[in-house]
Amino acid sequence: MNANVQSTADPIILCRDVHKWYGHFHALRGINMEVRRGEVVVVFGPSGSGKSTFIRTINRLEEHQRGQIIVDGIELTHDVRNIERIRMETGMVFQQFNLFPHLTVIDNITLAPIWVRGWTKAQAEEIAMQLLKRVGIPEQARKYPGQLSGGQQQRVAIARALAMQPKIMLFDEPTSALDPEMIKEVLDVMVELAESGMTMIVVTHEMGFARAVADTMYFFDQGQIVESGTPDQMFGDPREARTKLFLSQVLSH
Amino acid sequence: MSANTPTVSKTAEALPPPTERYSVVRWLHKNLFSTWYNALLTIVMLALAALLVRGVLEWALAQARWEVITANLRLFMVGQYPVMALWRIWACVALLAFLIGMSWGIWGRMQRGGAIAFGALPFILAIITSDESSRLALIITGVAGVIGYALSWRWGAALQRVSIIGWILYFPILFVLVNGFGAEESVLPTVPTNLWGGLLLTLLLTVVGIAFSFPLGVLLALGRQSKLPVVSWLCVAYIELIRGVPFISVLFMAQLMLPLFLPGVTIDRVVRAMAGVVIFSAAYLAENVRGGLQSIPRGQYEAARALGLSSWKMTLLIILPQALRAVIPILVGQFIALFKDTSLVVIVGLLDLMGIARTVLAQPDFLGLQAEVYTFVAFVYGVFCYLMSAFSQRLEATLHAGR
């Protein structure tokens, strides 16, 4: 449980009845979620359940077609300035890392602070080096992403997102593309981040991580939230049969 | 654990790869005489090659009348550019040598052999030439190159910015020097473009063609992907229209139509030809760049957007650098094609390298020397195309460092 969570009166993310269609396919079917400052949310569920789509609507990589999403007091609409403001406050880490292969590690991290926040190069590099130390790979600063292992690349991606000093971090299956021996090094960084009080939404199947740091867990299926609760409730006494079945499949191996 | 589990040695030793014994005889046997029919093929081909080489050498060394080249060398190089103003061309060449030397020292330190060969070239030419003023100019060129190289060895990376600024400034300087300004008596009297010719004109058409069609092509490629229907429709229309028309007709259109569209404004004939080259080349470049743009995975766009980059910053910082890098070989192929296509300006009455070749062949003294003249022209085109292609390979290797 996280001591940093603040009162429910002040949600940093508020989703009301969010719907999303891909053509005729109804991908999100009325999602309601409130995330408080400092809360760590884990979203899990079978593939195709809409959990990635949902997390991507929060920084408008996917557009929702009905309902309301309010991030840090700003409502997501078609207004480009609102979208860019929300993206500045929201860091995102992807399954496939999506580092910029033509830039060195340090340039990957400093690019957005320099070009979006307007920091000087020296300022941005200083912060970048601090972040690289925090994720444990300062010695890789001058290398290109292609020269790093998957786990190192994902840690750079986390540092890149943190360099913008976001209020919220979104993780879209951050360990799913990693070899087993590299998952831990990435999860360790995420645990440290959660303990530092960062607001996080994490889409993952890593139930050990969820048990250790999640404040709230949401089980998605067929574009809906089937069930939510604390890890104790979810692992100890899930109410819904679908949740039980899924958890038994995930935890059995 | 069951008893028949294979035992694993403590540490598997790292062994060197198996080496193949290498000898001339073995190589010959393996590659040329492995079977009786391969042996036969080798012998027949060798005989044919020997015949061909003998024929070419006999012609080149004994029969060919190369004096047609030496007597007209100035025509081939600069056309009818006035002798009094030739120093301006040489100044451009020397400045170019200086910049190449400097850039080579900064970015190409590994290619020391190439640098020495390249640097020696002007001095070797200076020894060969019989013309005193050319010899002096060639020596100055060589020295300029050596100085540039030496400077960059001494100060290296500190000169990077200087050399980039130098390259950017080079092109305006080139035009001021070649074109000149002011009256007959001034320091740099204007040389009318109808006197420009030969290799000089070919290279100017190429440089202007590349310098203007490249940005235009990139803009067209981006425009084609635009979400605004008017923009993308216009770009598609332009690209498909130009690609559906032969280069010669674009050149004719530029010569004949531009004055019609812009009445009252007289546009120089050479400038009109340059416009034709740019218009034509941009459409092809746009399609090549589009190929690069389409090779960028979605994740790159998403990562850039998620960081809060605006559309144009994303395009300039993330998408274009990767897209252009991916299509360097195709782009350079397009530039080489452009270089060779400039020979078609003969059709609209300009005397580029190919045009000069035809006027030389029309001189009564040199009738019937097509073989010599066209061999020489082909050689010059070949050398420049090779240099462009070699440069592109170096560029690719440098840009892909660490990937």
C-alpha cells in the first residue's frame, strides 16, 4: 500500500463513460475510472480486452468518441493545445520501447526537454545523467539504442519519459517484449518510481509487481471494467467468475 | 536428476573459427577450374578478354587521335567562358579543394589512403599539363586542399562548424564568382550565360538541380501525406503529372512556357533549364522520400507525440532524419541520374559537356573523331558518377555508426 496517495477529493485523472470504436468494433464500452495523485493503478486482462486502448486514450494517442477524460484539470478535446499540455504532463512507456534509433541514449532523453520545455542543452544533459543513474545505466549515455539489451532500452525509455518531469506515468505492457532475465531490472525501476510517489497507470501481466505496489487493480474484459479493488481483494477474494478464471490462468505457472 | 543426463563440461572453451588454408593454386582450383566445363569456360573467357583488352589498348595508344581532346580541353571544361575571367573558375576550384580537404580531415580520417591519392591528383595533373597558367592554378588548388586537410588534422572537431558554414557559403560564392556583376571594367564583370559551357555548365546544372529539387521533393513527399485534402491532392497531382511526362518535354516547357506565364520578365535561358531540371527531379525525389517516410514504424510517431512534440518538430527531429537515412542510396541514385540527364539540355541549345562534344566534332580539323570525343566524355561522366556513389557509401557508413 502506498502512503503517498492523497484524498479522493482531488482525482488527477477522471474518466467518465469513455467509449471507443474501431470501425464497427466497440473497443471501449463505458469506462469509469478515478485516479488520485500518487496512486498506482494496475490494469490487467486478456488480450483484446481494451486495456492498451484505454491507457492510450489518456494521452490522446487514441481518440475517445464518447464520454469525458480529464487529466490534471484539463479536459481532452480536439483542442491541440490541451492535448500538448496533457502530453507534457504525462510520460508514456511502450511495449516496444520506441526509442529513437538515430539518436544516442542521452540525446533520446534530452530531446523533448530541449525542444518542448525549452531547457538549455547543459541543463537537460545534467538531468538526463541523473535519470540514467537512477535507472542504473549512466555508462551507456553515449551509445545508440541498437547497442543496448532490451532491458536497458526500456530503462532508457523510462528515463526519457521522466525527463519531462511528468505528473503521471503510463506504462503499456512495459515488460512484455523482454527476455525473462531482463524483466526484473525494469520492474525494479518501476517499483522505485512507485515508491517515490509517482502517479502511475500500468498495463501489465506481472502479478508480483501488482501485489507489491498497486493501490488499485482493474480487471478489463471485452472493453469493460469487470472488477476493481485492492490487490488483497483481487488476489484473495475476486467477486467475478471471469476474474477468478483469468487470475488462475495467469498465476498458475 | 536421472542418471543419463549428459554431463556438462565446467566451462565450454571458446575456440577460434576453423581457418581455411589459403594459397593461389587452391583458390584457382576452387573458383576457376573446379570441373572440366568450368575450366573450359575460364579459358574461353580469358581468351576473349585478352582480345578485347588488346584491341582497346591498340586503339587507345596507337590509333586514337587524342589531340582533339587536348586542343579543345578548355572548351570541354568551361565552354566559351572568357580566358580573362578563368581565374574565377580556378578560385572556385581551389576553394572547393580547401573545403574537401578540411571535411576529409574532420569526418574521413580513416580514409587516409584515399586522401593522399585525392590530394596528389592536382599535383600530378600539374606535371602533365603543358599550359603554364593551368599548372600554376593546379598547384594552388593542390596546396589549398593540403592546407585544409592539415588545418583539420590540427584542430579537428573544433572546425566542424566552420566547415559546415563554409559549405553553405560556398554556393553563393560560386555563383557570384562564375556569374560576376557590374560593368566591363569592374573587378568581376558579368559573364553572360551564353558563354557558360562544358563541364562547368553540367556541374552547375547538377548542383542547382540537387540543391533546389531536394528540399522541394521533401516538401512534396510530406505534402502528399498531409491530412489536408487540398494539399495532398495538389502534391499528388504535381508528382503524377511530372512523372508522366518525359524530361525533354519538361525542359521544352520550361524554355517556352515560363516566358509565356511570366510576361514582361525575361528569364535567362540557363535559369530556365535549371528550373526544368528542378521541376522534373523534385517529383521523383518526392516519391523516393515517401518510401523512406513509409518505412518509419508507427511507434516512432507515437513516442514523439507522447513526449509532447508538435507535428513539425516531430517531422524535423524524428521522422525525416530516419526517413532520409533509409533512402540515401536511392536518393544518390536519383542525383546521379539527374547529373547524367543534364546532357539533354543540348536539345534546348545549351552547350554543356555533351553539347561541346558535338561542336568539337563539327570542327573541320576533327571530323570523324567521334570515338575519341565520346570516350572522353563518357570517362568524365563516369568519374563524377563514381565519386558521387563512393561518397554516398561513406555517408551511409558514417550515419549508421553504432547501429
